[in-house]
Amino acid sequence: LRRAWCECCVADRINMMRMARALPELWRYNLPASMCRRAPLCKMPLTQEEPLPEVQQLVVTASGPDRPGIVARLSKRVLDCGGNVEVSRMARLAGEFSILMLVTFDITTARKAEQLRNSLLQIEGLQVNTRWTANDSLSKARPQHKFRKILLRGVDNPGLVYNLTEYLSSHGINIESLETYTQEVSPGSPPLFMMEGVIAMPVGLSTATFIHNLDTLQATLGAEISITELLNPVRKLAPSSLEESS
């Protein structure tokens, strides 16, 4: 609760400062001198602080043919519907554009979420899906993790992504972000497969033991895998539990 300041409150505050001469101070604040003789307790009612607006989060995925200005058109529609793009990921794959956004709405603009979906669908060739983040997952504290950067380099062979991610899953490791691509080394030689990402390791898992156990996996895959410490982990895009939007 916050007390509303009135004239007698100001006078009491000046008196509490134990100034040598209170009257000149009252004149400086353009207040009448009679305020010095008022009761020290203010009779004005207490006013309640306005609560902060409740924030709701909407995960938006959209894909379609890539063309200049597509990101500007998407962000403009989010703004027009009262949303705010808090986190986003964008990629261009073989001429196709894809974006993943976490859009936040306050309680006064959440009703416009369906309007946002309809507005995005009006963009020619764009496919859109929206999902609300589950309210209960927002309040649950995430377990403690150690964030590490992982890098895999090797000859491009089928199953590289599956074998590594399956190994991470078997150790209770969560993938925070992941990017894969191929890189030409020299003419006539097979392309080099690259995978970079950020993983969240449980605090109870020994990093040294985990890295040691990677030796067998590296030999099996014929790839080099490195784990390095990450001081500033990336922010997770959205809670893992999602609800379909209505």
C-alpha cells in the first residue's frame, strides 16, 4: 500500500528532517506556515498499488517462400496486434523462409492473438501455427544446469545428428539450441558436416566423465566432438510444455 501525499504529509516530512528553521523551508515549498501546527498523522485513505499487467506468451511458427521484406511484414503485424517479439529464430533453407517467435501479450491485448494469426495468414504463401505456453510451466522453476557449447565436425554421413542427440538424451542433457550445416573442404572431397549447439547438463553429471565417455562415440561416428564452457547461456525460447491456442 502507498500513502497519498497531502500538505500535512509534506510538513511532517520537513519537520522530521530536523531543520534548524522549518518555516523558511515551508515557504520554499510554497506551503502555508499554518501547516506546522497540523496533526502529524495524515487522515487521507491509503491507495493500493496498481498490479503489473499479466503477461501471456504465444509461440508463433511461420514458413513460406523467401523474399525481401518478409521479416518486416511479420513484425509489423505483430506490432499492430499489440504483441511484442521477445525471442526469435530465423533461417533460410533452400529458398524457403522459416521463423520461430515468442510473442508476448499483456492481459489487455491477449484477445488479439487470434487476430494476429489471421493477419499472418494473409501474407501470400505463408503457413502459420500458434501455440500458447502453458501457464503452469511458467511458474515451475527449472532444475539447475551447467551450460556448455558442443561442436561436432566430421564427414557427412547419415545418422550423425541422431546418434549424438540420442547420446545426450540418455544422460539427461537438454539441447538449448542446435544448428547444422555442411562445409566444402576441397574440390572432389566429401563435404564436412558441422553441428554447433548449446546444451544444458544436470549439475550432478560430471563434465570430465561425460567428455571421457564421448571417446567411444567419436570413434563410432568418425567425427570430432568438443565440449567447452559457456559463460553466458542462450535464453530458452519457450517452456517445454505448450498448449494449443484456441
